[in-house]
Amino acid sequence: MTMAEFGIEALRWRDGVLELIDQRVLPHEERYLACRTAGEVAQAIRDMVVRGAPAIGIAAAYGVALAALAKGRADADVLAADLRCLAESRPTAVNLFWALDKMKARMAEAGCTPADLLALAAQIHADDIRMNQAMGELGAALIDGPCELYTHCNTGALATGGWGTALGVIRSAHAEGKVLRVTAGETRPWLQGARLTAWELQRDGIPARLACEGAAGSILREGAVRWVIVGADRITANGDTANKIGTYNLAVLARHHGVKFMVVAPSSTIDMAMESGELIPIEERPQHEVTTLKGLAIAPEGFAAANPSFDVTPAELIDAIVTERGVVLKPDAEKMRALMG
Ligand code: MRU
């Protein structure tokens, strides 16, 4: 299934322009923002127009293609400033750096043209959809019979080339009749769960409800949820996983309540060059994202806020990492090495 067939296209290439669905205004408005330069793509990533680790990587690849087409050159030295600007947009999702490295490797090949770079960006985009569908099947196979699931942030078609990672598993499990209900955590401060995941689940007709973050403990204690399923922004060589802030809380709660914890991510999210989770750069976003809601102050004027965008879940709290290459149960460094070959 292509994204166009599926009906949600987070990114699309139209007439020499990268169009991004503006995820800041969903679900109430569906509008696309046109990016014509690498700088505009980097800004869109920083501003959360496009977000989600795989989608950020795909957008960056198209950003490189835009720069090459404008300059008429597919040369990493000529495009150095554009590459730097894209690399500096957000620090945590390794898919961004993975995609830039792939584009640079293509440029290092003799005879590479701007059109080749555009073709590679489109390939990265198409491959991501295929990987998500493969992960969907592998992840769904781990889920026994009809049960409730819990997810966090948005890991669906909007966060990827299409279908989704954790939400892709939920989609596949739903298609197999295994989903009684999904609970989506609202995901403060950007509310990706409330605005984006709820929108995708509703479009798909998957039975679901929303919960505020603080409700997770009592929901898991009720016993109906069998799996917490999340995505990842970076998985290190030992299986430690960075994902949206609040993921670690869920992993601790899941272990305490005997609920299984699944991380779903393509191999482009695995950073074998980084040994363990404490080395992952965690993005700290502006304080006003926490102290305001839709521009309205919700805290006293001038009050300080912590706003780490991601946290790290240690491998020992993860029951399964699902990738397009296969499933790693109870991940550790040896199993991750075997997976990545
Ligand atoms: O800040 P965001 O919205 O880019 O964070 C997104 C997440 O943390 C996702 O869970 C992760 O990128 C996986 S998306 C398939």
C-alpha cells in the first residue's frame, strides 16, 4: 500500500517542492507547507511541522536533494552548509544522521547528479513504508489474541513514510482481530497522542480512547492492557532506547504491573556506534512549551520549566525490539550485534 492509497501523506514531493502536512495544526486543519530549500526543511523539522524519527530522516533526505537541485551540483563540499543546517535541526533522532550519511555516501560515488539524490530520497521514503509493513506483521505476531494495548506519542503514518512503527503494529494487529481497544497517552507538551494518534486511530476505525499521562499507572493496574507499544528515536548498541518523554515512566509501570513492553523501529533507528543510552543527546526544548498551552499561560509569569523532549528506557525494561530485520526478545548487546550483522 502506498501513502497516497492509504490517505495520509506526511511528506510528498510535488513539482520540485517538498510538501509537509503541518502537524502543528492537526487534527483541526489539514494543510501542507511547501519547502523549497534545505533551510526551510531544517526549520520545518525544528518547528515540529514534520516530526517522528523516520519522517525527520526522510525530510532531511529530500532537503539535500532540494539543495543539490538548486545548485546544480551533487557534491558534499558544495552542499556542506546545507548538510550542516539539516544536521543541526534536532539532535536525538538518529534517522536524521543516518539519512544524511546515505546522501553523502551517494555523493561520494562517481557521476552522482542532483537527480540521483532525489531518486535516493524517494527510495528512502518508499523503503520506510515497506519496513513499517514488515514490522507491523512481526510485531502483531507477538500479540496473543484479542487484548487491550497502550501507546505513547505518535508513531503512525504521520511520523514515518507511511503505516507507522508502533502504530503500524497496532494497525496490523487490528487487521488480525487482536485489538479490543487502544489507549493513547496524550503526550504533553506537544500532545502528539491527543492530536495525531487519536486522529489516525479514528480514521482507521480502531477502537480507542485517550488518557492523560498521569492515568497510565491505574490503567495498567486494571489488567486489561497486555502490551505497551512505543516507537524509538535512537536505539543504542546494547538495546537502550530513547523515545518521547514519558516512555521510561511507562516501561517502569509496565514491568511493575506485568505488562509487556514492545519497541518498534526500523534498523535506521539503531545506532550501533553508540554503546549505551546515557550517551544519547537529549533535546531540551523551549520552556514556554510547558508553561503555555496554545499560547495561553498556564503557569505563573516567569516560572521555570524542564522540557526534555525524550527519555531513555534501559534495555532490561524492554521485552521486545521489533525491526524489519527481525525481533529481538529481551535485548542486550550480543543480540543487537547479531541482528545488525
Ligand atoms: O518529538 P517528536 O514528535 O518528533 O517525537 C516522536 C517520538 O518520540 C516517536 O515515538 C519516535 O520518533 C518514533 S516515530 C515512528
